[in-house]
Amino acid sequence: MGMVMTMVNYPIKKAPPAKTSVSVANRGMDLEEAINQTNEYYVSNDVAHIYKKPIPIQVVKVDYERRSAARISEAYYKVPSTTDYNGIYRGRYIDFEAKETRTKTAFPLKNMHEHQVVHLESIRRHGGIGFIIVQFTLLGKVFLLDAEHVSAFWKRGEEGRRSIALVDFETLGRQIPEGYVKRLDYLKVVDEYYFSK
Amino acid sequence: MGMVMTMVNYPIKKAPPAKTSVSVANRGMDLEEAINQTNEYYVSNDVAHIYKKPIPIQVVKVDYERRSAARISEAYYKVPSTTDYNGIYRGRYIDFEAKETRTKTAFPLKNMHEHQVVHLESIRRHGGIGFIIVQFTLLGKVFLLDAEHVSAFWKRGEEGRRSIALVDFETLGRQIPEGYVKRLDYLKVVDEYYFSK
């Protein structure tokens, strides 16, 4: 099994977010942090209202020293039931999942849960916009790929060996521009891909 | 300060969910449970894809006995940044907050956070559908009230004393029908209120 770093599942061995200097390619930047900062920019400029959903946690034990300050003393991470991000943009429902990979040639689909693929498919069918954002960390490139393509790749090949090649992201997807104010301006790609038809 | 039971904030003193018999008026039913069950019905019948967001929790300490089974040993509830529920229905973005009250004549607005009211207002402005669902537990009645009205009531009166009267829910909002298969069929009201114009 190749070592693939998924950043979205559990914040167990998360690298600290990049602070001051960011290389041109933003190598090693924390994808979640970049998306969250971009979403904050979108919200505060009233461009879109898209948020990361909290990580679902099963609380088992809570201590109440004071009623107002409950301290959770036993809890476990749960598998998310949908995708990580959703919200509204230009009147449309937006829904996506974000993943990092350290491979250089393909994104292994074992990083996705089947129910997430099914969920994104449902969103499309109901008139929403669904996609994945994948960061090839070692290449310093981030792509957006529409849910329709994700489903198609999911249905191909053997379970556990499915993947989406870098070249497929380059031809079927769009690279997301990175910057300083809008660190990962994925709505620019959404404009081009979904609103210019 | 009157005793008001809010069910959505923290699952601290939550009553066990109603199991078998439900009175005609569904008195004392757990609003969150009723909405979750209804949402499951909507999802499994592909009517809508609306989910409750997980409760945000700040994780402070995690024990790793095995890498796959992380045990959270210290964590705290955080204030949610948006509303509890969102998703897609008939191509539209849907966003709402659900609250219970045990008062009989009005819903005290101290049960809402200001940023939630602002959030629902933003959703409307961006072409989404935003509302609150309020259960008057002792009356056995549940209402849907559009975000525009919520904002208007929020702007009236003194902080800490603001409320929305039952009669306002009856005239400006819509009562949500309750049933067995769809326990709280709020999309029926959404159809009438937002899609029949």
C-alpha cells in the first residue's frame, strides 16, 4: 500500500499550517487551511457562502464541572456522512470534497468513500454543482474535477486500484490558480467551468 | 430569565428520542430526531439531500493506542459558525436552523445567535432558501418561518427581550404537518411557500 496523505479525514498527524513565506508553488501548504482562508475571503466579501462542515465526533463521556463548561472526556472520530464543504454561490448549491496526495502521477481513489461519490452524483442530479479538489502536493498543483468524471473513474477498474491520472486532471479538470489574497481561488474555475456555458 | 429548552446547541441534557407510540400532537418529541428521520426519508427517496451538520468540537487531546483508533480524551463544544441544516432541493440551496421552545405564546430570540440571523439573510440574498423551524413543544405545533421575517423581528425591540409571537408564526409562517413516514414534512411547506409563486 503506497503512503498517501489524506488531510481531510482525521486531524491526527496534521502538519502545522504554513505561516509566513509560501513558495511560488505553495508546496506543502495545507490544503484545508488554504480552502478555509479562501472561503473566509469569499464570505467576508459576500462573494459566496461556503463552509467546511465540522468533523463528526461521537461523544461518549462529558464532565460537567459547571453547566456552562462541559468538558468532553471521551469521544471518537466518525466517518463523515457526506462531503467536507458546501454552500451557495451565484444562486447555485455547491458541494465538494478536498484531498491531498503525495503521488506524482495519479490520485488513488481509495482516498474517497463510496458514499461521497454517490453523494456528489446526487447533487449533480438535483441541479447542484459537485466536484473534488485534489492537490498534488509534490507537484505544487491543485485541480478541480467535476463529479461526473469522478463517478466515471470510480466505476472503472478494480476496487482498491482505481485512480485518476494526473493527465486526466489536466485534460478533464481545471487547475486552480493560487495567490496571496485568495489563496486558492476555486470559484474562478467554477465560473469558467459551470457558468460560461 | 425564563427556562427555555434549546435542543440544538449541546446534547447535554437531551431527552431520549421517542420510540414507539407518539401522541397525535407529537408532544415532547425530539425535534432534531424528527428532522433527521425526515431528512433520511428525503435522501433515501431521492427527494432532497439535506443533512444536519455535525456539532463543532474543539479537540484538545487525543490518545493513540493504535493509529486507527484514536481516542479523544479532552475536547470542548464550540459555537456553531452557521446554521444546523443545509442541502439541496429542487435545484435550490436550502438552509435552516431548528429550535424548540417550552413557552406557549412566543419564541424568545435569545435562542438564536446573531451570526445565524446574518447568515440566513446572506443565503436569501444569494438566491437560496433560508428559514427557521420552531417547535412549540407544549402546544404540539411546529412552524416554518422565512428568514426575511426572522431578520425583521431580530431588528425590533431590545436585545435579550426580542421574541416572535405565536400569532406571528400563525400568520407569517406555516405550520408543518406531522406524520409517521415523514415525521415532519417541512418540504411540503417549502413547496407551497417558495415554489408556488
